[in-house]
Amino acid sequence: MLTAVLVRAVTIFNLIAEGTPEGPVAAQLCSLLGGPLSVTAVSPRELRRMRTRHGVVLRG
């Protein structure tokens, strides 16, 4: 979960510092949102895998 938060923070800082990447709008959106969305999609799966296979439970 921490990774998802950090990836989003880095994306926001890059957007503020450098702006959007060059290219068509579709490429800009994919470049800007690809990392955070993929990490967010993988995180729940990995947390479930840790819980079922290794017995690791996150408490917050």
C-alpha cells in the first residue's frame, strides 16, 4: 500500500515540476497515469497473496 501512495506522490511531483510529456493526448494520459494505475491494480493482489500464502496481515 505504501508503494501505491509513493508512486502517486512521485507522479504529482513530476507533473508539477515537468508538466505533461510531449505527444498526443492519449500518449500523455497513458504516460501520466500508467504507473500509478498499474501499481494500484497489483497491490490488492499482492496483499491477498501475502495473506493467503504467508499469513501476513496488515493492520492499520
